[in-house]
Amino acid sequence: MENNKIVYQSFVKLAVAIAVSQGTTEASAKKIITKNFEQHPFHKQLSKLIKKVSLKKENLNILANECISICEDFGPDRDYVTLVLLLETIYKNEEFKEIEKDTILNIIQRFKSEIERINAKIPAPPLYNVILETRAIAEWSSMFWLYPFIPKHKTNTTKPVLLMPPYLGNDNSTRFVRKYLKSVGFKTYKWDLGVNMINSKSIPKLVEKLDEIFEKHQEKVSLVGWSGGGIFAKIIANRHPEKVEQLITIGSPVWGLKNMKAPVIKSLEFLRGQKLRERNEKFIKELEEIPNVPITCVYTKTDGLIPWKNCMEAETYRKDIKNIEVFGSHCGMGANATILLTVANALSANLETKKDETIIEKVEQLFYPKFWQQKGLSKFTNLFFS
């Protein structure tokens, strides 16, 4: 929250000013805005910011420009979509009068287009990351002897999980993830569609597969997709949330595909002989929507094929959306011990009540960048003696 505090200070002032411009009092506007932030993971902190808002004779265009300028200073961020969606919700609020509706709509639409412009500037992975992709050879070869030593926390459920491979990969690409999930208790399913060419024609077949698993178990199915497989998984979760338990993506570009700068996009366009944005606008637009199911996005900042910011969903939109950073390459994600643990833990976390951590689960935290980002030696004492 601290990193985005300046953004939200500017944004809540804009939001309250928009509400007041629609004929409500400042006090009433603050209550409405606070209510709209109920699902935000930093609801308490934002409530305090909203209370501190003090309006004078504010110009909505100036407030919007200030917020946009701050967002641009901080750079591209998927969480900005939360701001856009909240403004659209405020605009549709039935408690407001029909005052300057066209003006407000124009401000919101311009705000949205400016955020899209800012988020289109995510750079391609640096050459250093591309070179580091050679680690994948070591990751895949080492997994054969490392696998037996990976901790296995048995789950109390046999929930179904459908796994989707990366671009140019097939079911062999997800063999270790499926094997591990099966060993801890989940019922895993292949996608059975051969090599993944990220073709929208695969979606009807995947939906049919989802229907079969859903009917067989008579319960919702969890979707796990690696890279291009995560693209399909997200679109299916958007279309059929009533049959999807949760969505987990692994190094998948879950937004911004239209303007994404990455080697994988260039290879895709080369093979098909057509620009991606010209090929399937509906497919790309659908990917921008956020499914109404729990979401976990796993990413690595040393990804050499996909810009890591495109692999993160808007955590601030809902409390059940999480982004988890891991160490490793993009091509080696299917044979990464931390990925196996992360996927299994994420599936279990959304299906079971929280349990006390065992010593093994505490040690697992050492494999994640989030632990090492903490300063000082106290991170070790806090981990084992808290």
C-alpha cells in the first residue's frame, strides 16, 4: 500500500469530487466511495484517506490530470485497472442525480484511455533475461533427481484440476506439475489437444473438456495454465465462472497482449504471417476482463520471454486475487520445485481452512523472493520463532 499511497491520495479526491458533482453532499460522497472500496485489500487504509479528503472548488479535469500524471510517473501497473473500474461503478451509482453525466463520462473515458496508454509502455524482457533462459536446461534435467525430495502436503480433497501447456508445448510440458498435484491428492486432467499454438479454435474443445470433468465430478474445476495455456484458462474462467473453482496462471500474459513486447509474440506473428492485434480482437479484448473466481498469478522477474508485469493480475481489485513471485526462468517453470509447491499451496488455500504452519512450510518461504526482500537478519528469527 505504501508504494501506491500517493496514487490513491490523488484518486480518492477525484472520486469524491465526481460524487459531489452529481448532487450529493461531501459526507455522503465519502460514505459511497468507502463502500465501493469494500473488496479492496487495503480497505482500512483507504477509508482513512477518504476521511481526510477536503474539497473546495475543485476542477474535475485538473484532478483527473493530476492522478494520471502520478500514474505515469510510477509507470505501467495492472492495478490501475482497479481505479478505472471504481470510477465506472461510481458513475453508475443510482443514488446520484442526472447532473453533468456526459461531462463525467467523458472524464472517465479519457482517464481510461490514458491508463491504457501508460500500461502499453511495458518494455520487452532485457537481453540479460533472454540469455538467462538457458537455465531451463538445468531446471528440467535436475528435476528428475530433485522431485522425490520436494515436500508433499497431502490435501483432504480430490478436487479436479485441468492443466494447460505453454505455447509450442504439449501435455509433456505439464508432466511434473500434474504428477506433483496428483501425489498430494488432486485429480488432474491433461488438455489432450496436442501442441498449443494459441489458436482460438481450441477454446470450444477446452470448454467441452471442462463440461466433461464438471459432469463427472459434479463440482467446479480448477484451471491451471502455464504461459499460453494461462491465456486459455483465463478466457474460459471468464466465460464459465459457474464451472470454474479457481484460476492459477504460471508466467502467463493475462493482460496487455495487444501491446505486449516479447520474443514469443514475434515468433507467433512470424508463424502465422499476421499481426496479433489484427488476428483476433475479440480474443485479446476478452483477456482484459477479470474472471469472477479466485485468481493466483505466478511470475518471475527474470522471465526472458514474457514481460513479468503482463503476468500479474490486479491484486487491488479483489481480496481473492494474488500475485506470487518465484525464482527461475520462463521455459523452466514446468520443472521448477517452487512452482510445484506454489500451485499446490494456492489450490489448497482456496479450498481448505488455514492451518498452523509446520516447520517444513516455514522453510519453504526461503524459496520465494518475497522473503529475501525483507531487510536485516530479523527475517530469519521472525520466520522460525514468531
